[in-house]
Amino acid sequence: MRLQAEQLLIDGPVGKIDLIVENPGAPRGIALIAHPHPLFGGGNTNKVVQTLARTFTHLDYVALRPNFRGVGRSEGQHADGQGETEDLLAVLSEAKCRYGNLPVALAGFSFGAYVLTRVAEALLDAGHPAQRLVLVGTASGFVEGARRYHTKAVPRDTIVIHGSEDATVPLTNVLEWAKPLELPVVVVPGADHFFHRRLHVIREIVSHAWRH
């Protein structure tokens, strides 16, 4: 299935949000995909983010890939996760206007995974919890060159995927976050932070989990 990606500019809290949309037609859900840290080259065309989007379109979800503030045509400046959370909630609101009140899946990579734990908390507090989360290479704890991430608690059915050889966010960081939550972590042997030559494993894990 080869979908035509649509590029949109929608209104956000501090200006335009640059967005890629892939719609399989008659979607059964909305998948919001969040990219890695914008100050370290992250954007919505990242390979892990593309893999997550394509995985969800194959599951008949409309996949939304916004750029965070200051990336691509998105306006505003990096806001340490708080502003990015507000922007993603604005994207979801727009998506529900366009596609209806469908179930929402949240899928993020690295900094994007961290931000989506905040989005999930906001949705839960508003009485509209996400259907499920997929977090890949989740930024948690102290990350060299960035800062300390206080990643939020997530439901126990969250799919957490991490590489055994991740040198950006050490596996021990994610295990320390997951332990008090009794949250399983799927460890991909030999995978680095960017899942080079392991992208197909992400697709297989998510597809299998969604169908069972």
C-alpha cells in the first residue's frame, strides 16, 4: 500500500504547525506520531517516525506526523516539552474535527516518546484517554548533552521498545523508569538508538501487538 502523504499547515498555540498526514481511507483510528529532539536534528521525516507512521496506516489508522516548534515550517521555538505537548493536543483536536471522534494511538521516538507521555496524561485528565501508546527509544533520566527527563507514568499495556546498544538513552534509564510502573520493556538485541537495520523489528512488534 503506497499512500500519498499530504502536507498541511494547521493553527497551533504559537503559530503554524507543519504536518504530514497519511490517510488509508475510512480510518478506524488516529495515530499521532512524535519525532526526536528538534535541537539534535529531529524531524517528522526521521526513519523511526516514518516506520511508525507506515505501520499504523497498514493497521488502517490515519497517521499524523507533526514537526515540533522550529522544525520545517512549524513556527515558534523549542519549549522543553511543555509547548510541544500543547501543540500535539492541538493537532489531535484538529484531527478529530477532520476524521471524527476515533480512537487515538500515540507513538513516539526518543524526545517524542517523552512528550507523548505528557500528552497521554493530559488526555487521561480530560477524560479522553488514548487507546494505547507505543514508545521507542524513550528519553528518560539523564541524557548526555540534553538534560534530565522526568518521563510520566503510562498504562501497563504501553508498548515500550528499546535497543540493547542504545548509547543516547541507556537501557538502564528506561528500566529504572519502567520498574516502579511494572511496565514491560521489549529489548531489541543489537539495536542502537536509531534502530539502524532494525526498523522492521519495530514494525513487527507493533503490528503483532495490535492484532492480538
